[in-house]
Amino acid sequence: MELNELPGSELILPGLEDLHHGRNNTIGSLLIAIASVRLTEAGLDIPKEPLVSEPELALYAHLQNERDDAYYYYNALLNSLNSFCAALESRTQRR
């Protein structure tokens, strides 16, 4: 199974690309920072720098600047992140 087949990959994979190019304040890169330990333990290569120190707060602030429904979108993003992590962990355990 390819990473792009996992649920939530449309957010996570661009976030990885952002981090590899030093962009740490995008929605995808902030999601990765939130779950960096979990993703690393599941085998994903995540750059340690420049991760945001309080990514949950940074993500919510980012969303508040862009959307009226920040709270609902924030929760939906976290659900997508959790789905990606769970699928990646499941894939890793099967190997």
C-alpha cells in the first residue's frame, strides 16, 4: 500500500513536502507536528526541524485567521490525522 492510498494523505503528504522545504506553518506541516512522535514510530521520516513547538495552538490560530468555522474544521483535520496515523500504524504492524 502506498502512502497516498491512506486516508488523510491529501493533508499529510503535502505537509511532509512543506517541512522538507522549511515551511512549518501550513495546515499539513502543523498536523505532522501534532503527531510527529506517532508518525515517526510508525516509520515516517519526519524532519525534526523546524517543527512548531505548540502545533495545536498554531493550527487553531491559523484556521481562525482563514475560516469562520475554525473549531469544526480543526476537529475534522484532527480526525483525518488520526485516520492517517491509524492506517499507517496498521500497515506497519502487518509487515
